[in-house]
Amino acid sequence: MLKIDRAELAAFLRTRRERLRPEDLGLPASSRRRTAGLRREEVAMLAGMSVDYYIRLEQARGPQPSAQLLGALSRALRLTKDEHDHLFHLSGLMPQDDRRAPTDHVRPGVLHLLDKLDDTPAMVVSDRADILAWNAMHAALMGDPGRLPPEQRNIAWQHFCNPEAAAYFEPEDFARNGENAVADLRARQAAHPDDTRLRALVEELRTRSPRFAELWERHDVQLRRSDHKTVLHPVVGRITLDCEVMFTPEHDQRLIIHSAPAGTPAHQALALLRVLGTERMGVGQR
């Protein structure tokens, strides 16, 4: 059962409030504003709630908000769908469409699909970004996760704790990958507050990586769904790929596929990788 996390809820509300500009919401802008974003009074007005109640929420001392009140706050703060769900999770409530239960077991049908994708890099990851299964093309593109200790088979761990990871991406892509990984983990932690392994991972990354700690304090939330990235492969060179994320029906695992349009240099590079396999790859997962 979810429990309200008042400290995280307060920080999330504050950061979402501070990112908004009054003029974006039809409110008068003032040069005399001492802080960025909306005032607490303005959020309360937009949400149709008392100013005192909202202030108490941001001070981590308010009562548990109702689903109706959270919906009003979500609209007032212009939250995305992921942020909306995150707000409910932090408040100890479950969004109506969220009934997920994390598991590390990969269904046979998903494993069969991985085998069928013999010309496309693909992997299955858990809610905490653990790499659970992968195909030969993924190993050829990004390195074989099977050569890593089990505790290091994690996308976020590799990004923030593997010093060689940055060499595999364009700087802009690498920075964005890190931001996405942190925003994804924060959303997952709120959805599964009793997941001790996820909390341990977050604490380890906050301790080991100043960059992770910095991004964590932003309180950004966004589930990964699609992306474009450029991989700097040590053998075939620069490969620009589309990344699609497909959720299992239970939403506790994700199938991540990298592909390229037919006839493009990236598609030809993947065809070459299919022939080369992992023979000339390094040990580490990037």
C-alpha cells in the first residue's frame, strides 16, 4: 500500500511551481517578483483551494490530499501524464490506470520475440532499469551484459558509474540519456515506494555520482517511451538510431528496440554488426 511522502511531495510541488511563468497561465507578470515561477497564492487560486492548505503541503506538514484536490493541482501546475501519476504516488494514492507489480521474470513470449529480432538490437529492462534479457544484436551494438556482474546490469548504473560509458555517445545524447534515466527512476520509485532494491540503487547512485545527485534534486519525472540517439561504435563508427519503448501489459517491464530506416547508413551499419557479432566488442555494457 502506498504511503504519503510529505517531504518528496513538498519538493515536487515547489519545483513544478517554480518552473511556470505567470504569463503562460494568463496571470499578470511583475518585475517585483523575488522568486522564479508562480507564487503559492497563485497556485492555490488556480487549483481552487485555500492558500494556507497549499502552503502546508509545500512545507511537508499538510494532511493527505484527496484525489479530487490532486487533480486540481495537476491541472493548475500543467503537469504531464507522468508527472500527474507521480503526484498521486507521492500522495499515497494510486492513479486509476496504475495497477503494476514489479517482477524480474520475463515472459516466454517476450523472450521468443527477442530471438525473432535477429537484425534489430533489443533488450528487456525492469522497472528499476535492470537489464533482464537481450538479443545478440544488442550485445553487438552496446556490449554483452552477460559479461558484467549482475549488480552492474542496470542502465542507470552503467551511465553514472561506468567511466567508459560516455565514449559510446555524442555528448548531447549522453547528457540527455542521463536526464531521462533519472527522471524515469524517480517516477518508478514513487510508483513502488516499497521496492527496497530500487531505493538502494538510488542511494548508491546519489553517493557515487555527483551528477546523478544533482539531477535527482530537480524532481523531474518522465517515463521513457521513444528517443533518437547516436551510438559511437568502436568498429562500425557513428550510428544514428530510433529508440522505441514498448511496455508489457502489466507495465512492470519494457522492451527497448533500436532501429534505423531501410537504406540509411545506420541501417547498413546494423547489417554489418549482424555479421560481426560481438567478436570485436569490449567487455562492458555502455
